[in-house]
Amino acid sequence: MASSGPRCVAERKTVLYYHSMELNQFTDYSLRTLIVAALKNGDLTSVREVAASFSISENHLVKVVHKLSKLGYLETIRGRSGGIRLAKAPESIPIGEVVRAVESFTLVDCMPPRTGECRIAGVCRLQGLLHRASAAFFRELDSQTLADLVANEVELRDRLGM
């Protein structure tokens, strides 16, 4: 996860500063691919269509689709009239589960799955704080499914030209 620097948000005369969290590009493309597949309501879509919808590389999406199919989120159909579609109902795809499956979510070297040695391990409170923050982040993602992300189907289809 990377930060794009502080951003300022004015809210009722109070100025709040926060750093945005950033998922890696693979995770971003995974979620976008699932959104397009969900909007197809069981019909086939293609890597080309997803790439065109978001103006992103087909080459990257091929790897994303492969991973999502291995994880059981997408069904791939080979051949001339093939394509991809959701392998599960959108209601049964928690966003947190997808992010955990495709994102390497290590905040600092001393947190699992890394085992970096740290001189202050055992007395440092940073690891506990970051663990709690990470748990809160995933609790929020776990509270939403793919169906929740496409609940505004009409607006999404309009923006994507579908």
C-alpha cells in the first residue's frame, strides 16, 4: 500500500488531513473486472470489453482474469464465442475476500507474512496499532459484496457505455 500524500478536506470549518490508502493495480483491475462481469447479469463479457470500458491494458487483464478464474470468481469459456462471466452470484462475493485473495497486504516488515527483524520487537506498539487499523479496513470491505458495488447498475452502465 502506498500513500499519495496528504489531502485536505474542509468540513464545517474544521480542516481534516488524511492520507489516502492505495491498493495495487492488480487489485484495482480485479475489482473493475468483477464489476463489469456483474453488470452483464450472467451474459458473457471479454477481456477486450473490460479493457475498453476502463481504458486499461488487455495484457494486464489477461493475468487478472486468469487469477480470478483460479480463485473461483470468474468462469472462462474458450473459443470463438467464448468470454468470461461471474462463477458466483454477486451477493456471495465479499469485497474483503477478493482483496485479501489478490492483494499483498503487508504494512511493515515486522508484520506477518513478513518476518523482518526489528530491534524494538516486543516493546513496540506500532505493530498492534497497524493490525487494528488493518482489521478495521477489512471489516469495512467485508461488509460489502459485489452486489452492493453494482447496486447503482443504471448509472454504472451509462458511465461504462454498456
